[in-house]
Amino acid sequence: MMGYYIIAGLMFLISTYVSSKLKSKFKHYSKIQLQNGMSGAEIATKMLSDNGIRDVQVISTPGMLTDHYNPSNKTVNLSEGVYNQRNAAAAAVAAHECGHAIQHAQAYNWLQMRSNLVPLVSIASKCSHWVIMVGFALAAASSFGNTVLLIGIIMFGTGTLFSFITLPVEYDASNRALAWLENKNMLTRDEHAGAKDALKWAARTYVVAAVGSLATLLYFISMYLGRRN
């Protein structure tokens, strides 16, 4: 299992770096106050209205970087800072989450695929590591262990698939956000550049998660194939 710990350690370091960079970017762009004076909540409300969406509510949620769109109750949930603040970072996040609401309204294929996987992934992600560990333990004594190991790998693979399906969903939401902010002249050139940079680093957190999951999956597969030979 040494290879697993090496991969996990390496991805942890990369993830920590990207997360730290993301927080510093948002802190920096939070200091760039919008010339239009609009808050994140106001920007979100306008973006939804401009796209003909009337049945989505914009609400405030506790925490930092806890922003998300909830398709089950059609709410754009903005962290307290984003909801109330009037800066480039808040504008970027608010518009991005509205991008998800627009995806939902337009039945965006990748979002539908991700939503369909949520129930399966929520169960598989909790159990896959335990099943894999049991499989490794049993494989030394019987062939049944290899079967258990394979089941665990398949379960882990659903999480990896989910992480890669998430990438086009997140990038598309950011592209929709930036296009609307530009087309509606919501931001100045400097403000728009800040919003774009902030969303770029936010997207990289998903890339790191997907790559890390894939690397771990490939390691488990190689271990399984090695035990079969």
C-alpha cells in the first residue's frame, strides 16, 4: 500500500497549494470594489432575471466558499460574504452559481449526468475504501478476496467518473458567468479580469480532485491485476 500513500501524500500537497492559492486570490479580489455598487445577491438576481429564470431563489448560507446551487429546491446559495459584498470575487462566485441554475433550466447534459450519479456516488464513496481494504486482506488467503477487491475498485471508479463529469459542469458554469458579466457590461476591464482569475483557480480545485482520484484508481487497478497474475 506504499504506492497509495505516496499518491495520497502528493495529491494532498498539490490540493493544499491550489486551495491556498484560491483563498489568497479571493482575498485579493475581494478588495476590488465594483464600480456598479451591486452586491453578490443583486448580481445573482439580475443574472437569473436576464436569463428568464423566475423560480430560483437567491439565499444566504453560512461559511466561506460554501456557495452552491441546489437543484432540488432551486436555490442559489451564496456564502454570507458573497451575498453581501460588492467586489469582483463576489460577482464571480454569484454569477458562477447562477450559471448552474441556467444549466438546470436548460437541461444541460453534463449536469443531468452528474445529478443522476449523486445517489450512487454518495453510497459508493463512503464504502469503497473499506471494501478495497477488506479485499486486500482477504486476497492473501483466497480468490474471494480478489472479487471483493474488484467490487471496491468499481465502487471507487464511480467516484472518479463523477469527478471528471464535474469538470465540464464547472467550466461551463464559469464560461456562462463570464460571458454574461461581459455582455451586460457588469464589470470594468480590471474587475472582469479579477473575476476570471478567481474562477480559474476555483476550477483547478476540481481538476486536482479528478486527477488525484484517477491516479488512485489506476493504482488500485494495477494492484488488482498484479494479484491475479
